[in-house]
Amino acid sequence: MRRSRTRLSGVGWGAGLLGAATALGGVLLGWVELAALGAVGVVALLVGVAMTWGRLPHAVRLDLADRRVRVGERAFGGVVVTAPGGRRTRAVRLELQVGEGRAELEVPSLAPGTEHEELFAVPTDRRAVVTVGPVRAVRGDALGLATRHAVTTGSEELYVHPRVVMLTGADAGLLRDLEGGSTRDLSDMDLAFHALRDYVVGDDRRSIHWRTTARRGQLTVKQYEDTRRTQTAVALATDPRDYRHGEDDAELELAVSVVASLGVHVLAEEHPLAVLAGPNRVRTTARRPLLDDCSGITCGPDGTGSRLLGRRVAREAPDVTLAFLVTGSVVPAADLRAAARHVPEGTRTLVVSCVPGAEVEVRTQRSLSLVRLGALDDLPRALRLAAAA
């Protein structure tokens, strides 16, 4: 347990200063009653300070039932207070820090060796990373003149994950349509047969097509096209100017849920994935780190705007074959098309504008699709429309 210094409240400062001034005035004026009244104020303050001294006899433990929950699920925890053996402990007041808020817990007097548990629930109506703790024991006098906060526990992080929609079967057709697709690059060693050509010095003899060689009377080798696996990049705009911000930041929350849903599916398919959101890459080693990082995504003045998402994809994921650029409703379609031009050539690109309450709309031109999405549940349908275009 770490102890902090005793702090005087406003009442405490007032009582001390007024009492000292009154006592001094009484002495100077020879007014015994006034001096005695001032002395009472000073003594009361000193007694209040003395009551804050000493170590807290309780052992305090902070327990979270689950450190990861989805938006809308309640996160439960408890503060367990144990009284040591030997003597009965007096009642104590505890303060539990939860994010920017604070909860007060009253612990009654405990018999030696007994435990008392105070349960609490953290509301999770918003995606966030919430710091729960520390728990502080508050000691002070009955008049509230002085208090001392003793830190009794550490803190834990509670991850409130964004809502995720599952993509299965035909819903994820677009996410798989490049798997094993052929590029225009020719190779002498790959899986996709392309054509035959004349043998030149240096060619691998294992590539000789003997049947054609026998028919033509001239060495002929097989030539292949390079094949590729789908490499997906999901880039999220984090410039606050790209979103309409209300009390619930619905556009940003929908956009983060789209990013999380796409990321979870690509990881399940075991394809290469890059998620670009905020100043750093989102971890894509597994589902849990991905969702943990998505819980903490926020907009800020240094965030990447929609107009720069294509450049960021080209810089940080140059081998991408399928790119999603996710943003809010503010940026015009012309600017979104311009941003998509910076994605590496040959990349299938979807620009998803999150407009809560809007109908699904997909406009496709060549390898670029502009998608307007009004609800997370519409994401599978939007992908099917984009794949069919």
C-alpha cells in the first residue's frame, strides 16, 4: 500500500487560518474567550490531521471477472477487503477509480480474519479501453477538515471491444476472389500454366515439354504465370474532420466495427493482413490483439485523413491485392476516388463511407467500388454487391 500526503480541505484551511488569527487577536487584545475560540479551531484541525496518520490494517484486492467484453455487455468486478487477525478493524471508505469517474465503497467494521466484498459493474455502452483502479482508502476526521488517500491496489485495463458482424459463405466472396488469382508476370516456375515457348540456353531442363518437343523436333519449355495470395489492407480515417460527430459518435463507431469485422474474418482465413488506423499499425497476430487495439482507436488532429489513406496503403502495404478504405460521411465521392488512385496498381479497392441509417449503395468502376454503408449488419450484403459488380 502506498500512502499519499495528508490534504486539508477548504473547510480545514478555513478553520486553521481563522482559528490561528482569532487566537492571535484574542491574545493581543487580552480577550480570553476569543483566544479560546481560536484555539479550539486550531486544535480541531490538528486532531483531524492526526486521525489521518497510520497504516490501513486491511488487505485490499481488485478483481475483474473479465477484462474483455463486447459493447453492450456489462463488465463485473469486485473489491475484496480482508481484515488481519488480532483485532477488529473499524469501518473504512474506499474510492474506486473507473476511467474518468470515481465510485465510493463503504466497508463496515470487520472481525479478525474475515472478508468483505463489494461488487461493481462497469457500463459498456461505448467502445473504449477503460482503466479500472486503483482503489484508494480514504482516512479523515468526522468534520472533513483533513483527508489522506492511501493507494491500496494497482489498476487494470478493461477492453470494450467493438461490435463485430461475422462474414461467412457468400458474404465473404470478395475477400476470397483474389485467392490464387494470376498476375500478368510470367515465370518459369509456378503453379499456373500459361504457354509454351522455345528453349533458350539457361532454361531449367525440368521445364521441357517433351511431347511438344518430339512433335516439333525442337526443344520447347513450359511457361507459367505467377500466382498470388490475397493480401488485404484495411485503412481507417482517423481525422475528426471526416466524420459527423454527435453524442454517440455513430459514424466513427460504425467505421471501427467495419474495420474489426473485416480484420477478424481475414485472420480466420489465415491471409496476410495489415490494419492501418491511428499513428501505429493495429496488431494482426490474432483476433484478441486486433480487437484490443480497435477498442482504443480514436480520432485526433494527427490522424490520417481520407484523402491520404491511399498513399498510406501504398507506403505501408505495397504488396496489397485487396484494399478497404473506411471513412465517415463528410468527404465527397470525388475526393475518395482521388485518394483510391494512390493505392498500388492492380489492387481491388473498396472505399466504405459510413453513414448511419442510410441504405446500402455500391457503385463500381473497374477495380474501384464506392460503398455507402448505413448499418454494420448491412456489411455482408455490401460485400456481395461489390463482388457481383
